[in-house]
Amino acid sequence: MLIRPAKETDLPHIAALHLSNWRHDYRDQLPATLLGDPLDAKMGRAWASLPGQRSLVRVAEGRSGLLGFCLIHLDDPEGPLLESLHIAATARGQGVGRALMAHAARDLLAQGFEGMWLCVFADNGSARAVYARMGGREGAVRDVTVLGHPVRSVPVHWSDLSALAKPS
């Protein structure tokens, strides 16, 4: 597996994986109507081009192509925000997410950041368990809006990226 910065040629593959995972993983948390055309439009806008310099997009690729990706925004008021971490269904449970997180942590440390955070749907127990195993500390449940729909979410923080940055 190779982890590297995303390129423009990766965008269609990232968008397809992102769309597929949302439709599968959030089908019980968001109305089906939102997972159709509104989600297509959201992903089309999100992956029309690579984010600016104050964001990091890393991809994990294997022999079969894209295994996963992560997107981190560096300018969030609460510190670097891991907006997206998505792993292909066929690559889950193989350490791809952990490897992407470790790589991202090393990138952030190299830029002088000490921590990062993310928000996960409160009902996404499997992701919450993964983040806890990676040393993430949960905050208080928040109400957020996703595609105009209210959702309960949980912030997860890493205040010291050094442990997360270590290869597994």
C-alpha cells in the first residue's frame, strides 16, 4: 500500500468512493431522498478540484486502485479538522484507515500542529470504536445539519499526535 498526496487524476475515484460510502454507511442515519441527487451535487462540488493549500488530501492505493482517502482542513478554529476518512468496503479491516491516520498525523506534526479533531455521527458506533482504539477522546454530543437534515454528532479529539503518528 502506498500513501501519497492526492492528484487531480484521483478526484473521480475519491468522489466515487465518498459517494458510495455515504450511501452505504449513512443509509440508516439520513433520509434516502438526501442520499440521491442532493448527495450527488454535494460530492460533485466537493471533488470538482483539489482543496486549497490549507487542506491535505491523502490517498491510500493498492494494486487494485484506491483503497481510501482522508481530507484535513488546517484552518478550522478548533484546529486541524479531519473532515473525511473513507475506506473502500473491500479494504476495511486491513489497517488502511490506521495507516492514513498515522500518515496524516506525521504530516500535521511536520507542520507544527500538535492535535486534530473530527466529528462522527453519534449513531456510527463502528467508527467511534475505531477512533477510540486510535486514542481519540470524545467530546459532548452536538447537533449539526447535514444536507439540511439534523444529525447528532460527536467530536473526537487527539491532543497529542505523536502516538497516532507511529506506524502500526
